[in-house]
Amino acid sequence: MTLAVRVIPCLDVDAGRVVKGINFQQLRDAGDPVELARTYDAEGADELTFLDISASHEGRATTMEIVSRTAEEVFIPLTVGGGISSVDDVDRLLRAGADKIAVNTAAIHRPQLVAEIAERFGNQVLVLSVDARRVAEGSSAGTPSGFEVTTHGGRKSAGLDAVEWAARAAELGAGEILLNSMDADGTQDGFDLELIRLVRREVSIPVIASGGAGRVEHFPPAVDAGADAVLAASVFHFGTLRVREVKQALADAGHPVR
Amino acid sequence: MTKKVVVLDYGSGNLRSAVRAVERAGAEVTLTADRQAAQDADGLLVPGVGAFAACMAGLRAVRGHEMIGRRLAGGRPVLGICVGMQILFERGVEHGVETEGCDEWPGVVERLQAPVVPHMGWNTVEVPAGSRLFAGIEDERFYFVHSYGVRDWTLQTNDRTVAPLVTWAEHGGDRFVAAVENGPLTATQFHPEKSGDAGAALLRNWVESL
């Protein structure tokens, strides 16, 4: 009778196509998010996240079609993030078939957006995505927790303490925190456990750990540090790890999985 | 004969998954708030996400509470999902504000008392003996996402009435209603339409019972 740790593959989608290389041999079209979503579902993924990185209006419209097709074929929760800046954006995505939406930069610019979305659709639809980065010790830009919020893929500082921002967003009505370590992201050296611990201590909503997964043994410590769910992109896309292997590693470490 | 199901359209949110999931369970599905269609269907599915008060307001706006009541008076099946289950109870309490529900069952929908809320993810359930809804899937996990729940089941029955079958779930030390099977009225706190194969089996069980 315990909630299972969720294992969540994330797909970067640009104008309706999956970016980053994929070498699942059974796929007829490795760039089709719907087919990839079906594959992850069959492998036991607990949820899916689409990150829309389309730069154009047309690109985002195409992603909307992809969301609809996925919702019609894959019966696990689907979160869509990327470029969401208004309540209307959220409404369109939910109607298209998304179950949750992830907001990031727009909420930093206008925190009230979090409250507006939560009020209209409930906090369960709202994932606050935080791109956190360690602040160099002794830096003038120091933050109380030692972690700051970044935008533009980690290139710009938002001038916010990452842990405080997560706590504030939870108060405003976020239903979940997607905590992405910009330091660990892409290293495949493991999750930033200190970051997870600090945010876990300050919020009572679920925390999804993201960034740094490279091997199956990286996942159980993230859960020990307080993550309710673990998210990864490239290790799943490239077939380095399979969802089932990650779940087995979690189960072996004593964590409940589906 | 293919069973006809109406998914009640009374607000925003993801209804596409519910429609598709019930279609996959073998029914012919219409998404509408039309009273006659809702009355004529073999089964009425009442979805619901978000706040109790907002859902109840949306439901009243299409007179959904009357559709539910009339169907039940005629012994016609209704399935409530998530907040669509919660609004079947007497009332909901959110941030200290009480909202009247459909009052098909006594009980209060109140905030969960657990270290991490919302209760979000795949959880096991305690299924009572004789459940038709959970036949063959008693040990599966289902997808929950909610911050409120019904923590006391208070409906009194006697030896002349059939006691409803109540399925429970637990999260962070709190225990709450996960599903109810009560004659024509069925409800789940979790989302069968988001619960993969287990959810599909549950919806098939429901459609087959229509």
C-alpha cells in the first residue's frame, strides 16, 4: 500500500518531431513522438513528458496535434511543457489531451500565472519546472540555499533562490515540482542529491528529480533523497537504459514500483 | 449489441482520454451535455478534475446533477471519475468553504492528511470480496491524482438493503475511498482512463455490466 516511484521518460519535441537520436530498433519512425510514447508505455513508463521546443507558432500547433494523437492511443498521464505563458495555453493543451502542463520561464516572469492556472484547473494539472544551478561559493550572486534559478537552458540567472522559488510556487498552487539540475544535466554522473534534499525539505508537493541520470544505480539515491518520481530523457532515447531496468534497480533498492 | 455511453461534457480538462478509453473498452461513446442523450445512453460517465466547487458549478450549469438523479431513479448506470466521484457525496470542503454535492451518498470530501499532497501516482487498492468492477485486476495499481478525498464511509444499511462495495486506498498514513460500487452508481477516485491496461480492464468490466 505505498505509492510507486514514477519513472518518467521525457521527449523533446520540435514541430511535432522528436529531437535527439534514438536507436530503438523496433521503431518504424524514430522521430514520431506518438510511436515513441507507445513504446515507452509498453515498457512500463508511469507517465510521459513532452517538452515542446518549437520556436514557431506553426511548430507549436503541430505539437498540439501530436498531443491529441498521443492521448488517443496512450493511456498513461501525459505532461506537456514548453512555451506555456497563459491560462488559454493551458486550456488548449488540456483539451487537446494533456493531463498536466509544465510552466517554467513564464512563471518566473509572472508568478501569479501559477495561481491563475491552479485556480482555473486545479493544482494537480500544474507542474512547476525549475532549472536550478549551483552558485559558486563566495559569488556576489549567492543565494541562501546555494542554488539559483536559471532560464534559457541554464545560460541566464533569474536572480531567484531555487529552493525558495520552489516553495513559493507550491504556495501559489503548483501541484508538483520538476526539479532539473543544470549542473548534472547531460553529465550522466547521477542526480544532484543535495538539491533534491533541500527542495524536499521545503515543499510538501511531489518532487520529480531530473538531470544527470546515466546508470540504473543513479536512480535509487534520488528517491532516498526525497524524489517522488524520476525523469530522464537521453538515456532512454539512446537506449542506454530501459524503463524496466530502472524500475528493477529501484525495486532492488526497496522502493515500490509499478 | 454495442453499449452506448455518454461522457458528460461540462467543463474544461482532458476529456479526450476518457472518451477514447471507454471506446477501447468496447462502447460507442458520445461527448455531450445533451440531456436526452445523457438520459438515453446505456451508461453515463461523469468525469471531473480540479476543484469540487468549480466542478459542481459546471455540473449544475448543464443540470448534470438532475441527469444523474433521474438515471439513478430508473436504475440506469452512472460512473463518476475523480472529482466526478467526489461530487456524488454530500459536500466538499476546500479552504474552509463548504460546497453542496449531489448527495447520493453521505460523507464529506476533505483535504488529505499526508506528508506529500497531491496524492499523485500509481497506488494499490483494497478491493472487497465480490467486486465486479475489479474482477481480475484486484492486485493492480491505478493512477491517482487528487488532494481531497472521502475518509469516512458513513452510509448505513440494514438487512433489507444491499451494502455498497467500498474499495479503499492509503497514502502517507491517510486512508480514503478509492471506489464505490452501489447498484447502478459506480465511482472511482483514481483515473481508469489513465491507468494503462489495469484501467482498461476496469472500464471493460463496467461497460460489460451495462
